Amino acid sequence: MARAALHISMAISPTKCGGNGDKSAENSRVLILGGTGRVGGSTATALSKLCPSLQLLIAGRNREKGAALVSKLGKNAEFVEVNIESTNMLEKTLEDVDLVVHAAGPFQKAENCSVLEAAISTKTAYVDICDDTDYSQKAKSFHSEAVAAGVPAITTGGIYPGVSNVMAAELVHSAKSENAGEPERLRFFYYTAGSGGAGPTILATSFLLLGEDVIAYNKGEMIKVKPYSGVLNIDFGKGIGKRDVYLLNLPEVRSTYEILGVPNVSARFGTAPFFWNWGMQAIANFVPMEILRDRSKVQQLVQIFNPLVRAIDGIAGERVAIRVDLECSNGRSTVGLFTHKKLSVSVGYSIAAFALAVLEGSTQHGVWFPEEPEGIAIDARKVLLERAVAAEGTINFVMNKPPWLVETDPKEIGLGIYLISPEISVLYL
């Protein structure tokens, strides 16, 4: 019997903050660095909704912005002025908190992991939203120190990377549990309209990524390719549709290759309107690498482009989509898909989900990537994903389904068999 294509929309009541790990997050004190920014502020808002008893310290340099957010959050929030470049100030602030969330990017070209080092020194649990390969590997190098200090720490604990890593780990875990053959190819596809409403930090991150060679894995071998190349047209399902995505150097490629043991891994990203993709290609092709690898010069580019980006954001919106595809040796293909109307909201819930998991005892001592079971325990992944997609505005959430279930226009060839479009079925990097 022929079946219509299905799209699964989630309306989730997230697990309360006391009901996941072996500890309760209730009444914990959480410091959010970069709390006056769009991402940090969104994280604070999400945490206050998922666990109202949390004591939130909104850290930043702008007291006026901090006061406005604290007023919105209520009696359990306060503003603290913190300069993360000052080790003494940072450590003094951390002495009285249970968890620090480092959302003060961009992380590209950062010379050290000063916040993580301060967290280890003060024995404070840690989550960062790093989206840079080099920084995440630097953070990982402090693993032994974190173990010795008894500190649980997660690096790359945002939406992508972050939630996308957990989705990938769940796809691989399900394939192995069901004896579905060996996982052979893992591909991350991301889409965000405009800047995602996330401000100049995201724009700076994008420019800095264009100054990095893309790392991918082909048959177990690391390869390097040009940034924003290798375009594919990928179907993100209802609410988003088909979008062009391009190769980009993202940390989940290396970490999932090493941790999940999949021999072929790559990540692609695309944006809208379509001419922004052309602009990204032009920058990657024509702006000298020495400029794109210099944080101060990139900040100058941001000052030039940000007003235009912000103006067009009002038209483009800020829809976001994550699609993770896993292909196995026996021909089985499965997909994880998460789409939301607003990146600025969904990123906050994603980070909050990691913060609560750490507070509840899901994370062992040490520095971990999200896909490591010592970072987010296997039996805690479901709750983390439920919390991440619980934000109002979630369009779609699908896990461990065949690719045709997310297609906006699958083609039936008879007897209930659907033809998957070429961009899904053909093996690419």
C-alpha cells in the first residue's frame, strides 16, 4: 500500500530541570559570559523557562543591556560586569557559581582558552559554544587537567555544532544497535536565513571561517578543500525546502570522525537570500587569506557589511535547519532533521539543554565533545534533544527516519517505493 510522505512536527513538554541525571539543577548558580549579547541573552531566557529556580548571572561589559535583560528575567537574575581578559576578575566571579556558559565569541583565532582554564582553576563546571576546530582542539587538550580538578566540561555545546553532534551520535548508535551495517558516510547540512538574527558576532565568525581550509574525511583520509565550494542542493523539508549548501570548516567533522569512527565525514552550510551565498563565495575567492585570518581586519569588514546584513535580515527572517545524514554499508540511509523559525531562539534552548545536562550530572570529569558518551550520556541524549527542540517555533524534528520522509516532493515510482532525489542518494563528500 502506497504511503504519503510524512513530516513529524514536535510539540514537546520538556523534562523539568530536576528529572534527568543523578543530580538536580534546581537552585544552581549559572554564569553566562556574553550574556548581554544575542546568543547569551537567548540562553539566559531559555534557562529561565526550562528551570525557573536557576540563579542566573548575566555577565558582560554593557551594564545598560545587562540591566534590561535582568529586568525581563526577574528576581532570579542579576548582572555582573566581567572582562574575560582579566584572569583575576574571571576567577573571582567563578568562585561562587556552579556552571559557566562561555558564549562570548567569536572563537576563531583565539589565542588561549582562558575561560576554561579559569573554570578548571576554580573547579567550576563549563560549557562553551565554540564553533571553531582549532579552539575546540585546544579546549580538548585540557582534558587531563579537568579530570584532575574534578571538573565536567563540554566544548562545542551549541546548536551546530552541538545539537547536531548529538543527532549524529544517535544515528550511529541506532544503526549499530540494529545491526544495520557499518556506518560509512556522515554528512552535516546547515541552513540559516540571513545572519539568523544573531548579530555581528555571527558575521565575524562566517568571515573568519572563510579564511580556513575545509577539513573533510574521505575513506578515512583527511583532505583539505577550498571554503564555500562543493555546492549541493539539499532538501530540509517543510518550512525550509531545498537550499544550496557549501563546504565549510566546522569542528564536528573532525570530532565525529575521531569519536564515532565514520570514514567519510563533511559539513556544509548555506544562507539566504541566495546572493549572500554568492557574496560568501566571492569573499572566499577574492579577499586575501591574510585578511580573513586576522580578527581585527575581519572586524573592520563586519563594520562595513553589518548594516546591510541587518537591513536584509528583516526581509529574510532567521529560519534555521539542521539535517544530518548517515549512510551504512548495507545501503541503509537515515536522517535527523531539526528546523525552527528563529535561530536566535533555538540556539538559546540548545545551549540551555547542554547546561542542564551538565548540572544534572550527565557529564563526567574532563573535557568532552557532545557526541562522546562521557560528555552527554547515551541515556541523556533523548532529554537533551527534547529540551533543544522545545522552543516555540519549532517547525520539524525527525530522527532515525529514511530520507524520503523529509522530502518536500518525493516521487513515487509504484508499489509504495519512493525515488530519492539525486542530491540525497548520490555519495558525495
